[in-house]
Amino acid sequence: MTIIRQYIAPSIAILVFFVALVAVSARIFLPADMAAPAPIEEPIPQKQAVSLNPIFLGLNYSSLPVEIR
């Protein structure tokens, strides 16, 4: 058990640190348009979201008309 605590656990922590360091540093070598943050999609308008999901209406599935089910 001491071998795991003294050698394996710290090695895993250091390995995870270096993997994260490489992943973050890789952005330097990306083209300029790929290094930018990802675009945010427009949210679904509330009226459309309500019409898609009966949970937003506060209705049970059984109370909906047969055509919608």
C-alpha cells in the first residue's frame, strides 16, 4: 500500500498535470481561426421551446390532445 501512496499516486498526478499542460499549450500552434473560443449558439426562443416540450407547459402527457401525442 505504501508503494501506491509513495510512487504510483504522485506519478499519476504529475502525468495528469503534464497532459493538461500539453493540451493547453497546443493552442499556440493552431491556426488563428481555430484558436478562438467556440461560437455560442442562439438559444431556442421560449415560444418554440414551450411548443416542443409539454413539461414547459406544466401538463401531463395524458392531458395532451391525441394529435400531439
